[in-house]
Amino acid sequence: MLAEANIRRPKEFFASVYAYLLEKYAKFLADSRPAKSYKGQTHEPKDWEKLLYMMDSTTITLFDNILKGVGRHPKSGKKKGGMKVHTVMKYHVGVPMVVQLTSAAKHDHYLLKEVHLPKDSTLAMDRGYVDIAQFQRLTEEGVCYVTKMKKSLKYEELESFTYINPQGLVTHIDKKVLFTRGELTHEARRVEIFYANKKPVVLLTNNFDFTVEDIAEIYRLRWAIELLYKQLKQNFPLHFFYGESVNAIQIQTWVVLIANLLITVLSRSIKRHCAFSQVVTMVRLMLMYYVDFIAFMENPEKTWNDFLAKEEQKAPPELSLFD
């Protein structure tokens, strides 16, 4: 019955519910984000963090070739369907701001062409989104990007500076480069950063004012969107679906995003630290009880004792005719 109902229900309704809730709680989520901690130290947010966005996608494997998938099953060789969830997340908010659902065969940089961010924003993304034409468009719109550079990219070197530490080791190489694609040209900054215990990383950006440390940190913070995908897949049922139609699958995905947003709001409202998975578990257990959930999570023993005391104070049931 549910599967049949989901064929008729418009997925656009659930998308509009998510958009409404996001608009209502976005400011609260941005203001309530915990202080950033890296290597055990808490840092004050930098100016660019307030307008830091990250873009990525994740693929949800389906049980049948409903949506066009990529690759084949390693054992059977049969091609499976898949849905790709393209998202843009604002770092300070912590939930998707833009969501597009497509077949898994859709290329990642599809969303890059569709999204227009506020001026002076910073967009972090992986190298799957490298597109020189779109990078030039972002530059013209006043948006900074930071991405990992593909080895195959051809460019003309305009300037190059090598930085060496007091021990005589190269820390990074900072280059100004020019990309040419037909009549299109794009100036960018190529930064190669060397580490003592891991491979060097080559990052590409259109910002010539950021320090190398800022550029590296922006790309590192991109990992927040990967943690979001992990959170969604671990805490919500995206391993099986209650319908076999594209509409039903997309509805269930929107419902998961709505649930994730609401539970994120609950989690940020609790004054003591609680793991997101713990909040999800307690919501499932207490969904049918009339208990102040936030008060319970902040002081479980007191709230539960108060609840039992109220139950005991209730008037005894009236005697029936047969008592």
C-alpha cells in the first residue's frame, strides 16, 4: 500500500517541506555550530568560514536498474541501478543547502553548472568538479574556489615561488598559472604543499590573497560533507526502499533529509554533548511518549523521575460495575 501511495505522491511536496524547514532553522544551525577543533585545539572562526560551502555527491546503490547506474556488480556482472545525491552544504549550517537527485551515471560537475553562490563565498570541492569554464564563471561572479588539481591539466606557468623552511626543506611551491581553452582563458593559483610523512598535495584556487595555510585548511574542511554522507547512511534507512518507482525512491530520500535536519536541530538544542547517533536512537525509542526530549537528554534521571511522579499523582481509575 505504501509503495502504491508513493507512486502517486509528488516528490516536489517533500522537497518544498525540506526547503521550508531549512529556511526556518538555517540561522539557528549556523549560530549553534560547535567551536571548531583541530588536533585537540579550538580555533576562532576565520572570516572566510562564514561563507564557506562545500560541494560533493554520493551514490546510493539500488536493487534494480531503475535509474541508470555505473559499472557492474563484481560477482554477477549484472548492472545495478543507482541514484546520485548531489549536494551543496554550508559549513556553518551543517546540512545540505542545495540538493539534486539524479541517476548515478550523471557526472559530478553537473551541479557546478547549476549553482550560483553569494559573492565573496568560498567553495571547496574535489577534483571531480574541475571545469575551467565554470571556474572562470565563478571568478566573474566573485566566488572563490579551492579544489584538488588533476595531473592531466595543461597550463602555462606565469610566476613561480618556492618556499624553504629554516631546515632547508621545501614547504610549498606557489605558482600563478594560465589555462587556455579555445578563446577562454583563466588565471589561477597552483599550490603544491609538501609534508614530512605523506605525499605532496597540489591544490588549485582563484584566490591570490589567501595564505597557503588557509588554502590547505579550506580543502581539509571539505571533509565535513563526507561526514554528512556517512551520518545519513549510518543512521537512516537508505539500504532498502518502500517502493520500486523513481518517485518512491526520491520521496524516501527527501524524508531522510528532512529527518536529518530536524534531528540536527534537536542535537544542537541539547546543552550537553550527545553523539548524533545517540540522539537518533533516543528519538526512535521515545517517539510515542509525552516527554520533554531536550530536558530528558540534558538530565535523563531527573526528567524520568519527574515523569514517574506525575504518573503516580494521577487519580486512580474509576471502579467499573464488576469491581
